[in-house]
Amino acid sequence: MTNKVISLSEAADRVVPGSLLALGGMTLYRRPVSFVRALLRRFRQFSQPQDLTLLSFTAGLESDLLVGAGVASAVRSCYFGLEIFGLAPMFTYLAGKGELKIIEETEASIAAGLRAQMSNVGFIPARGWLGTDLPSLRPDVRTIHDPYTGEELMAFPAICPDLAVVHALRADLEGNCQIGENRGIDEELALASRQLIVTAEEIVPSLERADITAPVVSAVVHAPRGAAPTSCHPLYALDGKALLDYCDRVVDPATLAAYLDAWL
């Protein structure tokens, strides 16, 4: 058995400046917050990595921290917010000032892009976005004609994250892991990304079944309560008080810096 366990700081060291970083989980559930904390500590110490593009099916607290701190300069997501807790303050602030690059995505474009990468092809054709203004915002998404019917279709380009980070309920030393029932697009990220790091609540000797299997996992990190203050059902619930505190205290880069002084 190959032991792939590394530390959080070693995991953060694997993020290369300018790379496409994908973060697993959904909205405020099972987000890799402990990894983000380690990445922010590294950034504060070395001013690296910079100029990341974040890919998240639905971006939340973890992504707000990274864009607010200046680690990420671009975002690819079909939602960015804190659900019932309101807007993501740093995303709202930076996007409003035009200081954050937003690469427009929808559920269809992310799904098609990851499917193309998983199929080892350059694009996936689909009917999504036809008849909308979205293609004008994404010149890299082009139209093609079906060679058999002549029908016009959108050609969504493959999406290949340089590194994906997924938080799991449990994992073994090789990287086989269980992520629970609310899987989001974590399984697709695992197959489409060049590297996959799994942070896990618990490291166990072996698993009877796995949602993500060892061959696609680059490294494993033991991270108890690694998703907090987001939830990790059924192990622990969302910490609403912590999220309200974040929303109350953070409105701009200065208040975020003060928040991070304590949080880190």
C-alpha cells in the first residue's frame, strides 16, 4: 500500500502561481476550508501563490477568503454567495469595483467542460447558451454545426484544473475516500484534474467502498473538522454563528485583513 499522507502545509505548497484551482463541495457544505487556511498562511508568508483562477460549481466562504486576500484574481462559477447569510462580501466588493475577473459559467458549461476533459476531447457540443447573450461574454465558447443534421450547437471547451482539492468524510492511506451523499461535482473534478488532493476528517486503515479511488488521488491530508465552519454531514453541522460573524466583520480588504489576523 502506498502511503500518500502529507501535511496541510505540504498540500498548500503544491499550488502553482497562475494555476486553475478547483475546490470541491457545494455552497456551504463540505468545503476544503482547512486547505484554504493553509494556503492563506503560505500566501502571507511568501506572497505566493498569486494570480490563481478558482473553479467552483458554487463558490462560498472558502472562495471569498481567497479572492479577498488577493490569492485568486479570477473566478469560474455559476454561483458565488453565502446562501441564507447573504452576499459573499469580498466577491461583491471586488466584482463591484471591477477588480476581479469573472469568467461566466453555468451548470451546463461546467458540466460539459469537465465531461470533455474526462473524455479526452477538446470540447463537448450542447444546446445550452443558444439564444442567450452568454457567448458574447465567452469568445472561447464557439458554435459548430452538427455534421449529420446541420444543427447549430455550442462547443464548450474542456476544463482541466491544475489541482483540485476535495474534503472527504474518511480516507485510507492510499487515497480511497468517501465523500457522502451530497457529492456536487467532486467525482468529476477527481477525474478531470491533473492533481487531486483529498483532505479527510479521518484516516482509516481500509474502506469497504469508495466514492473516489486511489489511482486519481495525488495526496491525502488528515484534517479533522477540515470543512468548518461549513457543514460536513453527518459529522457536524454548519456553524451559523461563525458565518454571521464573518458577514458582520468583513466588508472590504482592510476588514478582511483584520479578520484573517485572528482566523489564521
